[in-house]
Amino acid sequence: MQSVSSARFITPPLTQRKRELLEYLLNQFAASVNFCIQRCLEHGITSRASLHHIAYEEWKSKFDLATHWFHSTGQVATQTLRSWRKLCRQGRADPKRPPVYDARTMRLELWGEDNASGICRFHGKAIQIRIRRGEHLWLPLVVTEHHERMYLKDWREGRLNVGEITVSAFRDRANVFVPFKQEVEPKKIQGVCGIDINERSVDLTILKSNEQPKHITLDVSKLPAIRHSSQLKRKSIQKKLDAPPQRPVQKQRLKAKYWRRERNRTNQIIHIISKKIAEIADQERVAVAFEGIKGIRGSMRSKRKSENGKALRKDMRRRLNQWPFRKLQFYAEYKVARQGLPTVEVSSYRKSKLCPMCGQYNRPNGHAYGCKACGFEASRHLVASWNIAKDGARHVPADCWQMQPMAERLVAAEKPSVEPERIPLQFVTGF
């Protein structure tokens, strides 16, 4: 089982020559990817091997770079086309408008003993990019205590491996994203933990064979409070600095300052929440099941009336669209995988409307849920996490279980206690 965690490095201020060389490489990388996309479309190519057979000689005559660059750009081109064709099949992209690569980033294949065709080598405190034969670009990295403790020490000792490195320009510096891969011994699980992510809480339900369900609620109300206060701050800045005499430069600088502060505090809270989820999963030895959140933004942006005849207010749509659902799920997934535990994603259809005891369909009344068939009463968030755990038990591979249980045995026969255990989280955010 492999766990991947990406580390972001920045470089010190680059010299003018290095900045110009980096801009040249970024432009050449984008042009090379677009060249490969055009050749793939002309010849109906879907794989990098076929692209190499068709366009390699023409690429060498057109681009003054080491031939190893063709492997990296060809891979990005084929993956871009694969995503575009999938969107076309789903009706979310125009088949008559092929993709154009205009990102100011380049993803470089690793150059090492195992792969001589790579163009980038990681040295711990610097990266080396191969340009042409005998010509390289060295980018020194600013290494912090966090990098040393979390990644570099294990990398030097051989416990971590490096994947494809992504480089982008950032003012007079460069951003370098290095993925570290670790082989983790998979652990046998004893149950499943279903997670329901809400605006002010993250609700967990742990199901184990022949045991009563365990319910845990993580209070994350600090996150929408940070979003709301930052929104009011930006609104105040815009109102004051738009009045005569207007000061657009100062307004842009202040808004960027508070945007960065909001982003950093939000990321800190998400890391704390996901770390707590991973600790609970490791302590209970359970797999983690998330609800599928594909299309959640589109459903919240709609102004049409819902089933009960009501539409979301503008401030409610803003709050829900600002919630980083996918980021929390991504952070929790890689932290749980680092513990050697599996994660699954299940459909979110009717998860808060089906009774976990008898399976009867009921509409919740606000946050309260009551089953008319069996009399079960609980919070709709608890019901959702319970149903997610039940559904996740059917998706976990059989070889992950310590003792393979039947799906119906995961829920105890007796009526359980529905009062969740509330775990307060400590956030140091400056508010």
C-alpha cells in the first residue's frame, strides 16, 4: 500500500539569468504540450507510446531541448486529452474546441538511477533540471524545520521516494512541489467509520461487528466564522478605498493580505480536523467511508426552489460554496492512508433520509430525524454518517478485514444510544 504526500518548497529570490531561463522553460513546456496535443488529435492517438512513434522526430527538429523533455510533455498531453474526451462524453465540454495548455507550470519526470529518461533530479536542498546536453538549471530550495522533520530525514534514510516534480514561477522566486511516496504496511480493519461533513460539524459513526455504533461529533464552527469575518473585512476595505479619492493599489494589496490570512487559517483548521479523523481511525482500526460530493457546488448554486418549495438564500449559498469539502476529504484520505487503513467513497443519495434501523424512507424536519415505522429518532447528521458507514462496509475489499463480517451484522440489533460524543478541537488562528 502506497501513501503519497506532497511538500511545497520555495526558492530564494532568483538571479535575472535564472528567472529568464525558467520563463523560457515554462514557455517551451507549454508549446511542447500543445504540439503533442495537435499531433494526437490529427492521428487519433491516445497513448504516449503511439505519440512517440508518430511525432518524436518532428519534435526534435522543432524544440531545442534535451529529448527527455518529450516524455514529460507527451505524458501531460495524453492525460489532458483523456480528461477532455471524458468531459465531452459527459456533455461538459465542446468536442469542437480541443484543449489548450496555458498553465504556467511544468511537471517533470524524475531523473535518477531507475529512470534515465527523466529531466529533474531532487538533491534535498536543490533540484537540478536538465535543459540540454551538459546544460542544467539548478534551483536552490528554502528548507524549513517542517520539511526536515516530515520529509527529508526519512528521504535520506530511504523510507521515502520522490515522484514527478512540479515547478511554477512565483514573482522573483519559484514554487517547487515534490511528492513523497511511502510504502505502508496495510492493517487489518475491525469496522467502518462513516463521515458526514457539514457546515459546522463533522459527524462520525463507527460500526463494528456485534458492537453498538459509536457516534462522534467534531465541532468545526470556527471555520465558517473565519470565512464570515474575512468577508466582512474585505467588504469594509472595498467600501472605504472605493470612496474618493480611490486607491486601487492599496485596496488590492490589503485584499490580498487578508485573503492569504484566511487561506492559511483555513488550511490549519482543515489539517487539525483531518489529523483527528486519522487518529480516530487508527485507534479504532476502521476503514473510512466518505460520501460522494461530486456536483455539490452546482446543486448549491441553483436559485430554483427545492422540493419543499424553498430556495437557498444568497448568504447561505455563499457560505456553503466557500466550505472546502474536497480539500478536507483529500487531507483526511492521505493521512488515513499513511496509517495503513483503506478509504472508500460512496454515493450520497438519500443518506440522511433512510432509517439506519429499518431502512424506511423519511424526510427529516430540519436537523431532527424521526422514523414513522420504528420510532427511531436522531440528528439527520448522525443518520447520514451511519448510512455512509453501512454503505462503505460493502465497498471495502474483503482482504482488508481482520474478520470478514456480514453487512447486516454491522448494526447491532438493540436500539443504540443516539447521543454523540462531542470532541472539542483546539484551533490557534488569531481570532
